[in-house]
Amino acid sequence: MPLDPRFGPNAQTPQQRANVLRQLQLTHPRLKTKATPFAQQLYDRYVAGELSWPDVRRALDEAAT
């Protein structure tokens, strides 16, 4: 399976992206404790491979303005 350039080499599968998200939430607890329903939807779409992490961040930043 070719690598999807939107994701790093360790985030190619949904399981790997879920692990990346867990690691991010451990490093930055506010990503979990302050997650709105909208943010959780974005996280779910990231894990599913619909959005890259920069896409998630961009959407969260746009929603905050």
C-alpha cells in the first residue's frame, strides 16, 4: 500500500492515527479536556483518514475566530 502523503509514516492506518491522537492528547491534555463536540467530530474524521492534522487545526482555528 502506498503511503498517503497527508499523514506521517507512522499514521497511515486508522489505528495508527488514533494512537497519534492519544499521544497528542497526553502531551496537550486540553485537546481532550476542552474538546467541543465539533472538535471531537474533527478528531474522528482525522482518525478515519478524511482530514490531515493540519486540516483539523485549521478548522479549529477558524471556528475560534
